[in-house]
Amino acid sequence: MIDMWKFTLRRILIMIPQIILLSILIFILAKMMPGDALTGMIDPNVSPERLEELREKLGWNDPWHIQYADWVGGLVQGDFGQSFRFKMPVTELIGERIVNSFWLSVATLIFTYLIAIPLGILSGRYNDSLLDQTITGYTYLGFATPLFIFALVMLWVFGFMLGWFPTSGSVSPGSEPGTFAYVMSKINHLILPAIAMALIATVNTVQYLRSEIIDTKQKDFILTARAKGASESRVYNRHILRNSLLPIAAFFGYEITFLIGGTIFVETIYNYPGMGLLFFESITLRDYSVVTAVVLLFGVAAILGALLSDIILSLVDPRIRIK
Amino acid sequence: MSEKLLEVKNLKTSFRIKDDYYAAVDDVSLSVNKNEVLAIVGESGCGKSALAFSIMGLHNRAKIEGNILFKDQDIANLSISNLNKLRGKNMGMIFQDPLTALNPLMEIGDQIGEALLLHNKDLSKTKRKEKVIDLLNKVGIPRPEHVYEQFPHELSGGMRQRVVIATAIANEPELLIADEPTTALDVTIQSQILDLIKELKDDMDAGIILITHDLGVVAEMADRVAVMYAGQIVEIADVHTLFEKPLHPYTRSLFNSVPNTAQAKSKLHVIQGIVPSLQNLPREGCRFSARIPWIDASAHEEHPELHEVSSGHFVRCTCYKHFDFPEGSSKEEQHHGIS
Ligand SMILES: Nc1ncnc2c1ncn2[C@@H]1O[C@H](COP(=O)(O)OP(=O)(O)O)[C@@H](O)[C@H]1O
Ligand code: SF4
Ligand SMILES: [Mg+2]
């Protein structure tokens, strides 16, 4: 157990340089972007002198390291700057959206694993059967289908044609926060985008799990288990599954990264007010303080995902704990 | 007479490769008595493991023909659930590579305990743990309480093989199959493991099939020896007879390829080539003839059968009689000898 804590602590310490590096990268990228929020957004009647004055006041003419220090200093206090488009602090803007995206991601992950684990297990256990071929066929289809097209089709069919699900927003207007109806409406709004994303996201995991199972099936220790007299179901449950699900835990970090990419498409298509939609809108409107904040948070989420992966893995894999 | 434990009759184990079946074990007959060690020797790829797996029912996609009588019950094509009543209880198996034979995610104690649990559901958890600790002691593992909670990667190869052995003998099986149990281990560890197996054999009165390609091991451990080549037994005899009077050219070649018996490398009658892969085995005629091309083709038998040359000594084919294999003769001399 002590090893476990040591491992976790060390793993968390590794994150610090990762996050610093990320922030520097994002800062440099933000500075390299052509123009700034003042370039296009402000009344053309404002004179260039006045703009220059504004830039000076905002500290945009300071040397880069001062700007970086200012920026990081703000971040640490939860100040991501001002959104020029929404005329409000970025922190406030992000607040509710991050929660929306979080729930959308959780729902997507749940659907992903609900689909992937049984399909992967069946496909791996009965490999080369008709069932396996059908499941593998689905994964190929999933690989070949771009997420945004699939999300659009789902929206069209289940949102517009059948009308089973709302087609935009994250909650019905007029719902009272805290009521049961509010929660149900929230859930109702995220089911369709979550399923759309999960059906595509899951194919990686299905294939991965399938090949892990096929691989584990041929391991020597499975023979040992059979030679002990373990029944087929015991061989699967005790020996094959545990060993095959392990790498899936390691895959979790990758899944988070996929989700971040996925939310940008899906939230935009479903007009779902989350970080992905905010990112898309801010990019098109050059609302750079928002873009940097969102990218930074995406980066942190990916780093945290990898951390979570490693911790889960170290919990289930005794070989990692010792190292 | 000693009691017959296992009798294999005309066993043929075939694997499906593409659309054809290829026999990795072909027409193998042998028997093992209680408290007897039958060694099976042969080059790698000759079907030793395939034979062992057939007996244990561990092949999942092979065609098994012939009979495998374990205490008079034919287990050749027994259902998995019936087989599982015997596996781990009446028959145990020790595998070649201890580094891969244990589940990396399971504590040692649980892996050995599983063998107990599967065949005795009534055994309480504490009793089971006691028995596992006993077993760990028995196979010579120091600090068994500590090792009980360790994972395989924390143990050395030799220790892991002891764990594998403890698992195999957990329920005191009547038949123990050891498939090259020391091949993957250091020389010093090898003899320790062999001593352990010998000790356990006397202890349990078990019949043992010991698969090896090490004639030193055979000399030390075996009561009887079966020599396999390309899926077939080419010679079988008690250990003294076989060492003193090997008849089949392949058996002789095995003795000659042991470094310390060969006085000079140049004087060996060299067996050419390697064991052909399953698909490339000659479909008819003798499977071995291609490897001794210096012998006149007309001297070979068309369908070599096992012949009993003296009590309990069987040789495949009688044509060995035509050849004179003087000790240490060179292949030229031999060629001369037959023609
Ligand atoms: N499951 C299998 N499918 C196809 N061929 C196999 C299988 N298992 C073993 N073989 C083949 O059968 C032959 C005998 O293998 P094996 O019994 O492992 O040899 P040994 O244990 O004597 O080294 C080899 O040619 C091997 O490639
Ligand atoms: S036919 Fe007889 S002598 Fe010739 S190779 Fe085969 S076993 Fe040996
Ligand atoms: Mg083998």
C-alpha cells in the first residue's frame, strides 16, 4: 500500500512540469495568432490611436515574459481574462459549460463502456465466429464513419424526423434548476449526443478488448488454469477477463483525449452549450482569451486523464506498483 | 506386477491447418504405471507437448483419435466438465516455462489455492490457506507466509517453477505430467527441481510422464524411456536397455549428439536436417528416412511398425538389422557398411 501512495505521489509530481510546459505552449500559440480581439470586433469608427491605447492599457505591449507571468498569475487566481464577445469574465463563461461538457463526457464514457465491454468480450471469446465477424464489421464501419457526419445523421433521424430527443441546448428553457424535471431535461438533452459519440468512440475499445482477449486466451497461465480443472466460465471470469481488461484501463487516458476532440464536433452539431461549442465559436470569432482558456483546460483534462489511467492501472496491476 | 495407471492406444492428434488435418502425434501407444517415471525424449517440435496436452485434454481445436485410458476410463474425447473432475485432482501438469505459467495478476496463494478450491468446495478458507502454506513448504519455498501474498513477478524462475509444481501436486494426483520442467531454468536450479520431482514421486506414489530432451535427466530420473520422432514413438524400452542397446538410428543419433559421449565431432554419424514441420512431413514411407540419406534407399521399410525385440523393448521398423552401427563410426564407413 505504501508503494501505491509513493507511486501516486510521484505520478502527480510528474504532472507539474507537464502543466507548465502546456501553459507555455499555449501562451506562445496565443501570441502567434494573427490579430487580436481588438482587430475585428470593435466599431470601425474607433481610431487606431485609441486601439493602441487600449492595447497598452491591457498590457499587450509588454515583454512576453511579463505577459506570461501576468497571465499565469491570473490563472492561478482563477482569472482567465475577459471575453470580448460576451463581455464577461472567461471564468464565468466557462463555469456552466464545463459542467455541461463534464456530464456529456461522463454519459459518453458510460455508453462507450456499456457497448464496448460486452461486444469486445463476445468478439474475443468467440473469435472468427459469425458473431465476431458481425461485431468486427461494426467496428470497421465505425472507423470509416467520420464522427460529425454520424452525429448529423443521428440528429436528423432521432431529433428531427422521429422527434424523440431535443435538437439543441442542454436543458429545456423555463425548467427550474433543482427540480426533478430539470434533471430529466438535462439527461434528455445529452443522451443523443452522448450515444452518437459513444458509438464511434467505442470501436477502438471493442477492437482493443477483442485482441487482448484473443491474446490472453493463448497465454500459458490459461493452460495452467485449465490443468487445475477450472471450468470454462471460471477461466474466463477469473483469468482471461481480468488480464484483458487491464490494458483497457490504460486506454482510458486516450479515451479522454478522443472525447475532447469529439465534444467539439458533437456540441457544435447539437448546439449543446459546452466547452466544445464554446471553443468552436470562439475560434470563429477570434475570441482568443476564451480560446486559450479552453485549450488550456482541454490540455489539463488530457493530462488528468492520463494520470487517472495510471492510477487505475497501478491499482489493478501489481507489476506496476512495485516499480 | 505394477498397476497400470495410464494407457494410451494408437493416439493420433491432428491440427487443422488451412483445410487439412496434420498429425502432430501419430499412432502413439504407451503406458505408465504407478510409481513409475516414463521419460519422453525427442527434438523440439517432435510432438512431445502435443502428446502431453492430448492426455490432459488441453487442446482446444485438435482432432483426437485413439484411446487414452486413465484407470480404465477413456478420456480421449471426454467433455470438458467431466475432464475437469480429473484435471488438477487425479492428474496434474507442470509446464515448461514458469515465467508464463502463472497468472501475473493473482497472488501465489490464490493460484495454488484455486487447485484446492476447485476440487474441494467444502474446504474452509483458513484450512485452504494452511494447506497452501504446507504445499509451499513441501516444494521448498522459504518464508511461505510471505510468498503466499506475493505476485509471480516477485519470484525467481526457480521459485516460480516450485509454485507451479505446488499447484500441480496440490491434490496429490496419481498422474503427473512434467513438460520440460527444467528447460527454462539455470543448470543449478535444474537439478534442484528434478530432485524435488523425484522426492514428490516417492512421496505420492504417482506415475510421472517426464518430457525432456536432456538424456542426462533421463538417466537420472526415468524408469522407462520413449523416444519420439516426428510425432511417432520410434523406440521404447526400460532405461537400462535403451542406454545399453539403442537400436533405432534416431535413438543412436541422440546418444551421439550428447557432447560428452562424442569423442570427436567428426566421428559422429550426422543426422541431417531438422524435424520437418507438420505440413512437410512425408505422407508415406518412413518419416525418418530422409534424415539419413547416406543409407541406401532400398534398405528402408515401407511402413515401419513397432516391433517388440525383447520384453518391453519396442523399435519402429526392423531394418535397423541391416545396418551396422559401430560405436563412433563415421558416416562414410556406415555407407560402406550397408552397400
Ligand atoms: N495448436 C497447434 N496448431 C497447429 N500446429 C501445432 C499446434 N501445436 C503444436 N503444433 C505443431 O505440432 C508439432 C509438435 O509440436 P510440439 O508438441 O509443441 O513439439 P515439442 O513439444 O516436442 O517441442 C510442431 O510442428 C508444432 O508446430
Ligand atoms: S525405414 Fe527403418 S531404418 Fe529406415 S529410416 Fe525408417 S526407421 Fe530407420
Ligand atoms: Mg514442448
